[in-house]
Amino acid sequence: MSTYDTYVGIGWLIKGMDEGLLGMCVGERRIIIIPPFLAYGETGYGSDIPPQASLVFDTLLLDLHNQNDTVSIEKLVVPEPCTRQIETGDFIRYHYNGSLLDGTFFDS
């Protein structure tokens, strides 16, 4: 499966795709059907998309982020007593299991 990374709602995509992707959740799959006037209209696009073509996209949202997102923290175990917390400039050693929002594991 090939993926496509882009921004939504700022004009990087054809208008119909911008509209069709809004509101999706990670892991959601939807069919987006875009009429010509919200796609490539009378000119088409190269040799692949003829003029006045309606486009059908089978989409799956794999991940998302926004520059205004903040870090989300869920404390699972905090030892008692916790006599010192990490501060800026501390050298630390830690373990993690990394995954994407859809649960796909990427590192440990």
C-alpha cells in the first residue's frame, strides 16, 4: 500500500478531496466521489484524468497530526514516594514501545 502525506484544508489538494477528508478518524475508511467541478474540471490532468471526469477515491486514514496538537500523557505507574522528577538538562535512561495511532508497532 502506498501512502500520501499532505495538509488538508489549505489548498494543497483538489477542492473535493479537501472537503471529503475533513472529519475522518484514524482507521476510518471511506469512498469519496468528487464531481469534475471540484476536481480537475474542463482541463483534466495530464493523460491520466480526462476533462470533465468524476473521481472516486477509496481512502483509509492511517495517521494525523496538527502543529497545534499537544503531548498527551497518561501516567500508568508512579512509584511512591517519587522523590525526584526529570528536569530539563537531566541525562536519563528509559525504555519504550513505540506504535502509531492505529496500533502498528514501529520500535522498542
